[in-house]
Amino acid sequence: MTDTLFAESGARWRTIAYGPLFCLAVAFYEIVAGGGVHWVALAIAAVIMATVVWVQVLGGRRYVSVELTPTTLRNGPEELDLADIDHVFPERDKDSWDDELWEVARAMGELSDVPRGRTGIGLRLRSGVLLRTWAKNDKGLRAALLTARPDLADESESEPK
């Protein structure tokens, strides 16, 4: 098994339990309040909520997860060999008026853009193609990328050739 340098799961399995736990809390309240408990309705609601959230968690884990190993970078279902990376662009100054060309490049994965709540990191591949990788913890991913490919560390702070 390969070492994982950085990972984000995209969604947590425990999220599935929130709906059924809420239904249990409602049942407890109904018991304490002294009225009748709506067992059937609460059970149906718990199953429906758990099922809907289960589908969302599966999607999140498939399409919004990130994993970096010493040899590959994976965003969602797309993998990239680290040897194909030629340049990691520096962080963009949010107050700058300069447009960075990599910010409109294709985002990795099967989604149309960088997922909501994630920040893109610009990459230039050896073929010259610009690409965006992404993560919630973009600083952690950038640091792990530069740890995995130390030859890019000096170059990442300067303009590409």
C-alpha cells in the first residue's frame, strides 16, 4: 500500500446518522410530552433522510475526494501522475487585479468546475496544458505537492519560464 501524503474524503459517513438521530430526538420529545408517539411516520422519515444523505455521501466521496501519494494526485475519479507536473503556480493575491491564466483552466475530476468550498491550485503539465487541482485545505495540498516534488518548490514562487 502506498503512503498517503494528503487526503480529503469529500463527505463523512457519520452524516447519514443525523436524520435518524433527529427522528429519535423527536420520538423522545413526544414520549416526554405525554402525547402519542408517531412511530411509523418517524421511522419512514428516518429511512428517507438516511437514504437521501447516503446518496449525497456516496457522490461526495466519489467526486469531491482528494488523495495525494508519492506518485499520483487524485481529484475525484481523475488521477494525474506527479511526474507529469512541470510547474505549481503560486497562490494568487486576492486583492490583485492581475488575471491568472490557470484560473480558467480545466478543473481536475469529472465536475465542470472546482467544487464549492474548495480552492483551486494552478498546475502546468509537461505537455504545456494548464490544469487546476483543488482541495478544502489548499495550503495543505500545496505543501504536500511541494514535499512530494521538491524540484517544484524553488520554481513555484517565481513566474514560469
